[in-house]
Amino acid sequence: MRQLITLTVLFTSLFCFSQTNEIDSLTVELAYQKQDSAKVETSLSLIKALYDAKSYKKALTYIDNTERLSKLLNHTKGIADVNYYKALIYAQNDDYYNAIDGYNRSRNYYSELGDTLGIAKVNNSIGLIEIRRGNYALGLQSSLSAIQTFETRDLKNELSSAYNNLAEAYCNTNQIDKSLEFNIKALAVREQLKDSIGIKTSMRNIANLYSNRKEHRKAIEYYEKVLALLNNDTDQTFRGEILPRIGEEYLRFKDYRTSTDYLFEGLEFNRKINNENGVLRALNTIGELNIQLKNLKSAAIRLDEALRIAEKINNKPELLKNYKLHKELDSINGKFQNAFYWQGKYFALKSELDKDNQPMIPVITNPIEVEPIEENKDLNTIGLQEQDATEFKKLKAISYVLGAAFLIVSTILLLIYLKRKNTLKFNRELQDKNTKIQHQNEEFAIQTKHLEDVNNVKDRLFSIVSHDLKDSISSIKGFIDLLKEDGISREEFYDLVPELSENADSASQLLYNLLNWSKSQMQNLEPKAEIFNIQDVFKNKINLVEQKVEQKRIVLIDESRRDFIYADRSMIEIVIQNLITNAVKFTRVGDSITVSNSDLNGKSLICVEDTGVGISRENVDKLFENGTYSTRGTNNEKGTGLGLTICKELVELNNGRIWVESTPGIGTKFYVELPKIEPRN
């Protein structure tokens, strides 16, 4: 290893020495040459050597001298080349305005000479600048126009640059397929050039693109190819970036063991080389891995450390990922308030990143220098200036008169305008008051209609409730009287207990529905929404009907799954209880009831399905009306007709909707759709 490092340093020193020796040799040669075209060619070679050595300031000195000599000799090729190199240096200094100006000048000269290669080089360079500035359409157009020339002449260095420019532009405009195509072309050229850095860069880019396309096996293939090419001493940053990325790709296949190996190797390696971006990526993905493995405590530790690093180095993409994982972790732990907090931060940062990713034009700080133009003044010019002064005085006097007239007219118009404005204001105020009074009258009419409806429903309720309560209570009272008078035997007692229990249940359910309905009708019932697990509600309400289910020998199937909705829990519990109780009521011995929930367009869809007697089409339309439609159950169970009316009102109070599908003799399905997050206004 020590010998390898020594050889590397030796070759680097030799290269730098060779480069310096070339510059010195050209400098000496240039000093002794005559002021002719040969000196221009030597000077251009020196400028290229200085540019390659990144000695931009010194190169600019020779560029200015060479440009003056080329203009003196009318050496068009020399003028074109020096403008091209000047633009290259401006581009390296991020002075895009002057760079594009220089490229355009050089392209004009190349066009004059008919130099297609020179034009192509300029177009490719302009394409790179426009891509960096965010002008992707113009950048693509420029680079594409250059590629045809490079391909025809098989100029591999230029093709490598042009393909890479196009790949970057297509990537930034979300044209992933085109970006992948030109990255693969760039890789092929770089392999021919044996450009090791370019090969690794292209492979890394290809792997990232396959990952974006969710072709994870192809991404892993190219990431592992890059790893095989990396030098442990000179490519540490590459290794630190790629190890966590491979771990993340294996996680997508749920290959937890391989993912863990790569992620922890990447974490240790990045800590060792102090690469905070690599540490951050590894920690975020390890946190996600632990969430999937239900190691929630370990996930929290990793994600908290990642959050601190992301905020410290301001890595917004990884910070966005961290917010999402924190939200998922707190949701699983039941910390819904914290989950809402992380969700808010996630959407705020996502909006900021979307805005930042829009094409931006950089601020121009260094304007193009314009050569001063000498002005020649003679006696004729002076005479003309004196005549102009006389004419100016006349025009000045006329302007004073016109100005005074304009002022008078403006004052009159202003007074007319102010008077008209006051009149319009008064009329507008009257109109607003009339509109307000009209709205108030409409509201009063609506409230009056509502009160009338409530009174009508109340009258119907009294007649039905009094009858049903009288039947249930009379039955219970009669039973108690028999007990007091010893009018029944023990066997008769046990025979009547189920009927008594049913009457008590009927009265209890009647009062329960009546109280809830009256509360929703006669008060401003406001839901107190929260996030809760709908599966827990199903389990609780199923327990309440177990005895009735066993009595009727019904099969109750619970297909509910863990899912969270945003609503008033107590209200939804009333809805679920009514739906399950109704299902039990209208099923026969041996029938089945199935409860389930699923995701539908980002909302939770709850379903209570039975294979009972079903409902006819004409009766389906009456179920949710603000009335008291009711039928008896399969065991002659009584109903009040209020349950589904209450359900409809409670569901709609929670920004949901309820509907039914039923076929007589086959069964019934009640659906409830509720939001999973707080609806946006």
C-alpha cells in the first residue's frame, strides 16, 4: 500500500513538472518570436496550457495580448480562439453573463471561417452554462446541435462532455429515460477514453436514475460495479455515498440482512472519514429499517441523531425524509399530535424544495466592459449647439403655458372625481346594508323552517316512543307482578327471562338512540375530531353484541385492519354500534356478518356487511330520511327508526358520507366514508 501511494505521488509530481515545463518552454519561445501569425499560434498553445493548469489570471493576460495581435494581423482564427478561452475562464468563475457574451463573439468568428468544429465546441459550452443556470430547454438545444459534429468526427473528449451535459439537463427536467440514455452513452465513451473518474461518475448517475425509476435490482448492479472500481485511498467520498445507497436499495426488497450489512458498514465508514452527508443518509435509512422491523426505540434514536445532523448541515432532501419517518414512527406509537407536527414540517419543507427546484437565473455581478468611444467636436458642431439652445428656450416657454393649462384642467377634473366618488360610496353603503338585511331575513327563514321541522319530528317521536316504551315497560312490569304473586314456576321463570331481557334491551336501545338524536337536533353538536384507530372501535362494539350473536348462532367475521381516521370518536362509536346492531337484528340463524375497512382515494372506507334478509328498493330510499321508518327483525325484534337517521347526521358532521347497497333475500352492505386527516378549508 505504501509503495502504491509513493507511485501515485511520483506520477502526480511528474505530470505537474511536465505541465510546468511545457508552460515555461512556450513562454520562452513566445518571447523571441516576431509579431506574426506563428506567434499567435504559440500564444494560443500557452493559453491552453495555462487554462489546463487552472492559472486563469495569467491566462487572461496572454489572452488580451493575443487578441490585440490577432486583430492587428487580421487573424480571424486567433480572435475566435482567444474569445473562446476567455469565455471558458469566465464560466469557471461563474460569470455567466460575460461567458455567454464571449462564446457568442467566438461563434460569430467561427461562422465567418466556416469552422463547424469551433461552432460545435462553443454550442456545447453554452449548453453547459444554460444547464447550470436552469435554462434547460436552451441548454439541451445547444448541446444537441453540437453532438452531431462530435459524433461525425469521433471526438471522444467532446462527446463525453456533451453527453454528460445532456444527461444532467434531462435529469433536472424529470425526463429520466432520456437522462439514462445519455448517461449510458457517456459511460461508453469514457470507457473508451479509460477515464476512471468519469466512468465511476457515470455509473453512479446511472444507478441513481434506476433507483428513481424503482428498478432497484439494476440500481444495485451499477452501485456494486462502482464499488468494485473504487480505490480505498482516493475514492473515499464515493464509497461513503454509495454504501448507504446500496443498503437502501436492498431495504426496498425487504432483504433486511444484506441491507443491515451495507448500512452499518456505510455508517462506520462515513463516521471514520467525517462525511456528515453519508452519516446522515445511513442513519435515516437505518431508522426506516428499524421501523419496518418494529424496533421502534432504536429507530427513534437513529432518527433523532439524523435530525440533528440534517439541521446542522442543512441537507434539505434528507431532512424531508427524516420528517416523514418521524411522522410514521409517532403514528405507530400512537403519538398523533406529534405525528401532525412532523407532517406539517414535511409539507412546509416539500413546498420550499419544490420552489427552490424551479429554474433560477443567477444574479449578474460583473457586467461586460464596453470600450469607450472617442468623441470628435468641431466648429460646425458648436454652431449647431447654439441654434439648439435658442430653440430650447422657445420650447421651454411653450411648455410652461401648457403646464399651467394642464394644472387648471386637472384641478377641475379632480373636484368632479371626488364628488362622484362620495356619491358612489354613499350608494354602495346603502346597497351593502340592504344586502345584509336580506341575508339576515334569509337566515331567520331557515331557522324558522328548522324549528318547524324539529317540532314536527318531536310530535311524531312522542307518539312512537310512548307506544314502544309502554309495550316494553308493561311487559317488564307484568313479569315483576307475576314474581311478586308467585304466579309462575321456576321453569316458566327461566323461559320468560330471554323475553324480558329482549324487552329491556329494546327500551334501552330506544332511549339511547333517542337521547343521541335529540342532542344532535336540538343543540349545536360540534364534533371534537381526533386521530384514532378504527380497528379498536370495531373490537369494542363487536364485544357488545357477542351474546346476541351467540343466541342467533350468527357467524361474525372481523376483517378490520389497523388504520387511522380523523373524526369525533364517540360519534363514530355510535354509528358503528348502530350498524352492527342492525346487522344482527336482520340476520337469520346461520347467516354471517362481516366488518372491514380499507383505503379509498386517501379516505377510510368502513363496511358492515350481512347476509340477512335484505331491504327492498323502495325501503332503501326511506332509511336515512328524517322520519321514523322501522321494521321488525328476524326474531321479531323491535326498532325505533331513529338509528340510521342519527348515523347519517353524525357521519356528515364529521365530513363523511354514508350509503347502503342491499338485495332482498341476499343481504345488505352499509358503507361509511371518513377522512384520515384533517380536511383543508
